[in-house]
Amino acid sequence: MHHNRSEQGYCSGPPVMTPNGNYITLQEAYDFVTDGATIKSQALFFDEDLVFERPIAVTLKGGYDTIFTLNPVGTTITGSLTISDGTVTVDKIIIQ
């Protein structure tokens, strides 16, 4: 089960943005992006285990506000990040 929560409560809209659209989970966003894409996440807590296993390069950036313009803080993933193929650049992502 995947949950997104902020210090103030649950988010009201899709908290993950990509060039292809907005998504509820980071894994779902990764599954649909193309090579060279940036996945932007709001400053929330994500309870999920990420598996990145496609031969693409992506950037995972966390800590964004609700309109994805500023990212002064981080995004926390409570789970794991496994990269078995491709390249992932991370910015402001905390894995616990």
C-alpha cells in the first residue's frame, strides 16, 4: 500500500509531476517516463519501495511546493530504492 502524507495531512492532488503528467506514487511516475525525464515530488512522506529497472536516465527531485515551483525542503521515502538498470540522479530525497 502506498501513502502520501505531509506535516499538515494528506495531499489533495497528485503529488508527483513528470513531463507526461501527474501521478500519485513515485513508482507509477517512473513507470511512465521516458529517457531524460525529471520526476518532481512534493515535500511529502512516501511509504513505498521503489524499483527502477529500465535502461533510461531519470532525475528524481524532491521537496517541491504544491505547484512545483520551489523545492526548499526534501521528500522522504519510507522504504527502499533499488536501481538495477539505468541511471538515477537524486536531489532532496531522503530514504529511511
